Amino acid sequence: MASYKEDELKLYVPDLIAVRERLEHSGAVLARARIPERNVRYDDAEGSLSAQGKVLRLRQDVAVRLTYKEGDTAGEGGVLSRFEAEVEVDDFDAMQMILSKLGYHPYMIYEKFRTTYECDECEILLDEMPYGNFVEIEGESEAIRHLRHR
């Protein structure tokens, strides 16, 4: 049975090159080279999803995925835990049309480049965005905390 729990730590990091070098020096494995990613977040006319801290996102990179998230809970060491369900779809434009017909409209669109590493049962995502660089560490809470201080 699939787990619908996501644990992650997000960090603003001005120098991704230094992070990449540290990851590679520590034995992290490059899981996916730098790729472009398009993200569209949706809400209804009242903005009720955002007001409740819920996320409905359509993402396109090497695949197209529709994601629903809710319930950010800050844990020890800044690790966020929340419900996340994600499904792969095969047509970005058709999924946009379905969401529109259901009453959802794009309210935030952002693009980035993402490089993915794996280390100590965690996925480390290096994100290059127009307004800054970020590192996301996803995995079990304890593994994330351990990796962060490694």
C-alpha cells in the first residue's frame, strides 16, 4: 500500500555548486541530471485551497504528475510532514482542461531546473529558481535530520 506521507526539509542555499561538491564528496549518487521543470498550482475562484494551506499542482519534467498536498506540520529540526498524494498522467494539456472544467484555475506558475541526488535513504533535490537556489531533502524524518548534519 502506498504511503501518503511526505517528510521534507527545504533550505535556501545561495551556492548550489558547493552543495553539489559536498554531496559528491560524501558519496551521494546522481539520480537524475539537471532537467527543466514546469509547475502550475491551481485554486478555485475563492482561493479556498490556498487559504486552507492545500496545494493542487500539475508538474511536468520527465513525466506529468498531478499532486495534492495538505497539512504542513513542522517537526523536529524544521522537517515538514504532510499528506501528499500524487498520480502520473500522460497529457499535461488534457489535465489542465479537466482542472479548468472542475472550476480550478492556475494561480501560480513557476519553472526551475532540478538535479536529483540520492544518499542515506534520502532524495536530495537541488532547485535553481529565478528568485534563488534551494535544496530539498525528502525521506524519513530521522534520515533527513541525520543527513542534514552529516
